[in-house]
Amino acid sequence: MREKNISMERKKYLKKVTRNRVTVILTQIFVLIAFIATWEICANANIIDSFITSQPSRILNTFMNLSQNGLLEHIGVTCFETIIGFLSGTVLGIIIAIILWWSKFLSKVSEPFLVVLNSLPKVALGPVIIIWVGAGMPAIIVMALSISLIVTILEILNGFLNTDKEKIKMVKTFGASKLQILTKIVIPANISTFINSLKVNIGLSLVGVISGEFLVSKAGLGYLIVYGGQVFQLDLVMTSVIILSLVAAIMYESVVLLEKLITKTHIMN
Amino acid sequence: MSTIHEVLKISNISKIYQAKNGEVEALKNINLTVNEGEFVSIIGPSGCGKSTLLSIIAGLEEKTSGKIYINKEEIVGVSRKIGYMLQKDSLLEWRNIYQNIMIGLEIQGIKNKENEAYVDELLKKYNIYEFKNKFPSQLSGGMRQRVALIRTLAIRPQILLLDEAFSALDYQTRMLVIKDVYQILKNENKTVLMVTHDLSEAISMADRVVVLSNRPSHIKTIHDIEFDMENRDPMNCRENPKFSKYYENLWKELDINA
């Protein structure tokens, strides 16, 4: 802080803040360890059936043989599909939102369709997608796209339409064209909308990819989970689920990192 | 002073709004001229369409009939000869002060050496130069309004339209900003047409006050405001005995019934 001689009160306050934070983190770690330990002990003592519940040591074992049992490849496939679905959903969503912002007529016409499509559970389209684009990776990517696209369009369009009218009026007084209004006001004013939609999208794309893999795939974490369930290999199922949550966390954190980078360079110097 | 040069001429402006439940006649046959270097203020009962009139002159709204001339040339749509200052400063928080001021020049595609030098001169003259790399959120409300004014002046408008430009500010800041803006405008010898609902604001700044009637509004009267004092500014003229006389007259003229 700026002042060198901090008052006692301030010191006490700062200490309390740090202590609170540390306590929360320690408790979180403790809960996790306690859960894993109980699981392991119960499985070893035959209180729970590890054939049905698996157990931490076996999960760890499966995890360790990552390279031999092809897990790595499955992770790669899922990540690839998610990123492609995510990127295409975001880019396509932004483009369509821009078109709908540009033309009031189109946005009015498409409104009821978008609302219906938005509330439709996209997984129901699974069989249709498989028939249309074939069983395989394209179907999975289309599935991810269908889940994230509509939400992206609605969220970004909403952000665009809620851009400060006074700012738009201000550039209009200088004679700004529609394209200039878009590039000089609407897009830069909606950076936080874009980032929010990225955050939502990364999760949705993963949902799309996993449900797609449940339906059609020959590879990927979703495939492993279904396969493991069918052959009663709960070790494989549990390991896949844990890896999946790690993948989701890493992807989300990368978006958060991107957000920090953008806000740093874009909004404040 | 040689001959009087008329900068803005509005001739027979009328505006009829089409609404779902019928037509609304907002403006009826408005005729007005504003001469070079003159400060004209428009007042009127609320909802009478004074802001509509400014929007029409600025080309942001369509007029139903009538013509607008700037320096004897008819203008249609948004004209580059007009600068428009709004109630909110609308500074863009993702641009620094300098980039904010440049936006008009950017949009009109006239960001050249000459205009940049002119902006630099304005920045230095009005003590913004040292803030030019700061962001709007780091400036006070009064300072932001000054930046908004410089942004409008940067495109070298022939006439400035002020639309309730000070009403978003709190009382003390408003007093200071009014004085500040007035001095800058006089300094740059700008021609100004200002809309306000604040009588004392109108009297303290204007050379002429135009009173509009209720809807459909037409020009009721035009009052010349003269204080016969040296170095008139919006602060000191409030103490002039003529001020309250003008206020009383205009208040009667407005004919507001609560």
C-alpha cells in the first residue's frame, strides 16, 4: 500500500482477511482428502463394493497407465471436438448476431424461431444430426455447435441491442455510418458480453461433445464413459469423469485468463 | 463589426409524428435565423418539442416540411458543418481522452496533420493536454463535459447545438461547467443554438432567448438579452438587476400551469 506506517486497525483487518482466505482453502483441501480417504478405506474394508463404485487407488492406477490404455488419445479427441465446436459456435453466433442487429426486419422475423430453438433440448436432435451428417466426428461437432449457437446468438444480440443509445447518438451526430456505429461503438462496448458468452459456450460445447460421443463415437471421453459402463469397468468410467472435470476446469480457466488479458489491454492501460 | 452574417436559417419547419393512435403535431412553422458569433437559446414548456427541433437541425430526425440553410446553403441529413453536444458526455470508456476527442475526425475521415494540430492546440489552450492519455473514468464530471465540448469543436463546426448539455450535472458542477463552456465558446467565437428547460441558464448565456409555445409549438416571442456590462459571464450577470427582470418576463411568457 501507499502509506508506510499502517495503523494497528488496518493491520488487524488485513490479517483477518488473509486468515479467512487460508481457512477456506484449507477446509476445501481437507474435505477433498477426507472424501477420497473414506472412499478408499470403505472399499478396502469391503463396506462398499469397489466393483460398482471403483476406488481411488484403482482410478489412480488407470490414470498412471494413461499412455498405454489409449486414454491420452481419447482426451485429445474430446478436446479437439470441443474446441472446434466452441470456436465455430462462437464465430458463427457472433456473425449471425451482427446480421440480426443490422436488420431489424430479420431479427423480428427470427425472434419466435430463436426462442423455440433455444428452449428445445438439443440432444433430441441427435438422431437427426446423425442421419444428416453421418455417424462420426462431424455429428459430434454439429451437436456441440447446436447447443452453443442459439445461446450465443441470443446473448450477443441482446448485448448489441442494449448498447448505450446516447453513445450511438453521439457518433451519429458526426455522421457515422451503420458500419462505423458497429465497429466504433457496438463491438467495443460489448467486449464483456463476448467474454461472458465465451465462458458459457465452453461449458455448453463440452456438454454437446459428450452427449454426441454418447450417441455415435468410437473415441473420446464420452465414448469411454459409455463403453466403461457397458462392460462394467467402473475404474474407466470414474477416471474419465475426473479427467473430464479437469478438462472443463482448464478450458474455463483459459477463458478467464483471456478475459484478464483483454481487459488489461482494451479497457484500462 | 462589419455586416451581419447569418449562419443558420430555419425556414417553415414543421414536424408531424405518426403514432399508432393518430398524428401528433409537434412543430408548426418555425422560422429562425442565428447570426455569426451569436448565442441563441430556446426555451419552452416541457414536451413542447424543443429537443426535436435540434434533432431536426442536426439531421437525426426527419422533418415533415421546411428547409434548413447553413451559410445560405440548404442542408439535408447530418451535416458536417454542425456540432451537436448532448446531455450526457458519452465519452467512450475504452478510449483515452485523446482518442475520444479524435472520434469525430475519425468518423468523417479527416484525421490529417492539420486537424491533429488543431486538436493539440485546443487541448493545450483548455488544459486538457496533460490528461490526454488518461481514461474517462479518471476525470471529474466537469472535466468530462469539457472533453465532450472539445470533441465537438474538433470537427470545426460552423454552428454548435447544445441539447440540455448541462442538466445531467449536479448544481455546483453545473455552474462551473456553464461558465467554462461559455468562455471557451466565446473565445473560439462560435455560433451557438442551445435548448434548455432552465430559464436562468438561458438568460445567463444567451444573446437572444426564443420562447416556444405548447404543442403544436411555434415561436411565441424572441427576447434580446443585454446586460451592458464588460466581461459578461454566466456567473456575474446573475447579479445584474436586469437578470430578475428577464426571468420574470420569460416566466410569464412560458405560461406554465401546474
